[in-house]
Amino acid sequence: MPPRRKLSDLDRGRAIEWLQDGVAARQVAQRLAVAPSVIIRLKQRFHATGRVQERQRSGRPRVTTQREDRFIQRQAMQQRMATTNNIRQRLQATTDTVVSGQTIRNRLHNFGFRAMRPVRGTTLTANYRAARRAWCTQLVRRQRQQWAQVLFTDESRFCLEPADGRIRVWRRRGERFAEGAVLERQRFGGGSVMVWGGITTRLRTPLYHVVGNLTGVCYQNEILQPLVVPALQAIGPRAILQDDNAPPHRSAAVNTFIQQARVNKMLWPANSPDLNPTEHMCDELCRRVQQHHPPPANLGQLLQWLQQEWNGVPRAFICNLILSMRQRCVECLAHNGGHTRY
């Protein structure tokens, strides 16, 4: 039997004409690719009412009004992480309307809302947002040639067994502990390595392995003096160093060394990793290492692959990251100093 479907007004009129011309209901159904019962009910309706349109159906009445629907939408907009149960309780307390959690979800779906994972970001207080706005306002008109003279730097830690919390497993009922369905993890990710690197549109520094904790003395003797100063000299007399506000970067010894070496240092707003293109460089580095199969067996192999992939990232990719600084500032200002898609 052909699939049953709803006929349009044009198909209903054609069916009545064929029936009046003596065509059998089964043949009409075959022509319109519907079940014969559809044509039979159409014929009965036409003989009873003289019309081919379906009668108006009342349907199940809605339990919420348009005003209550807008109230549900406002609650979701004002508190994005509110649960359907929270919104349902607020609706009942405000309007005395009792609905189910599924009704709340249906109304939110009608407005285009979907429950998704929240993006993780750093804490941005009012002072942090003001500092980000001021910084972006000052540098938003900086030209590409000026951004090309900035050495962007950052430290990143890579775990031997990274976990992003999005891993899924295919299993059936009763297979929770089946072979291959259990994700085995070592404590603390199996260990990690910390590396430091710097990028510009023209060059990239070697990827330096930071052994132990990064201190101000280590940052000065092992990174600034042997790696940063030569890179700034290669860029030119107008080269600028960018680093974040980590304690080792702001120690008294480091500040003294920067003054003696006459290093131009960029003021950086606190809690602003989205404005640093080096963060995306590290993300690309992590993706490249994760593509290796099998994964690294130990920390030494992980470090070797990190240094290998660091040198293998195309220069065009790095240039695109640095030349996106103006757009980063524009988007930060558009969000009033808040979080951006970067």
C-alpha cells in the first residue's frame, strides 16, 4: 500500500473530478499515491458537505498564553543557565499557571533555544572589562605593519592523556562495563610538560621546555635573554614584546632586566587569553599532536612531537592569527569588554 499523506486542495479537486467521471476510487488513489481510504473519506465528505476542504479542528487548547510564552523567553534570556524546573516554578509563582517541564522546553524550542554545553571562559569582573575596553580602544586602529612588529608569547601545558570531556562511546543496554566501553585514564592526565613559545609574522622562536615551575629567575635567564632578545633584534628597532600578567613576567628581576635591555613591552589587560593569538597556536599544536597514531607513549615523546609540530605549522596560519588582532579588538568592544568568539 502506498504511503498515506495529506492531499492539497488541488489534488482533492482533481480526485473529485475523476470520481465524477467514473474512475474507481482505487485507481484515483494510485494516481495520487495515497491509500484508497483517503479517497473514500474525501468522497464521503464531498457528498455530505459539498466541499473538499477539511473542517476546522479545534485541537488541544494551549496551556500558556502568548504573554506567558514571552515570560518564559525572558527568563531564559535573563538567566541562561536556569533549568526548565526553575522556569516552571517562576511561571507558577508569577501567573499561577501550572505546566510541565516538557511544556517549558517546547516553548523555548519555538523561540529557537536549545540546551547546549556552555563555553568555558575566564572570570571577567567590571574592572577587567573596563581594562579590556580601554586597551582595545587604544589599539583598534593599529595597522597590520605595527602588529607584525609584536612578538606574541605564552606558556602552555600539555598533558600526556588530554581529555576534553566530549568523548562518547557506542554501547547497548547492559554494556556499561563492556570491553572497549570503559575509558581508562591515569591520574592527573599521566603527567604533563610545559612549553614556551613566541610568534610573529616573520619568525617563530624555538619551543622551549620549561622544567619544573616557571619562576622570574628562570624566565629571565632561560627565556628572555637567550630567546626573546635575539628575536626582538631580528624583528627591528620597533619590536614589542607581549606577555601576559603571570607573576614570573612581573617580578622585580624581570622588570630590571627589561629596562636594562631596553625591551619595549606591551601593556596587557588581565584575564584576556582570547586577545592573544598564541593561544590558538597552542590549540593547533595540540590538534596536530593528537592526530598522531598511536598517541605518545611518554612525556619525552610528547615533547619531541610538540617541538616537531611547532616547526611544522605553516607560516600563513601564524600570519592569519596575528593579523586578526584588529578584529579581536573590534569584537571585544562590540561585547563591551566581555568574552569573544576567539
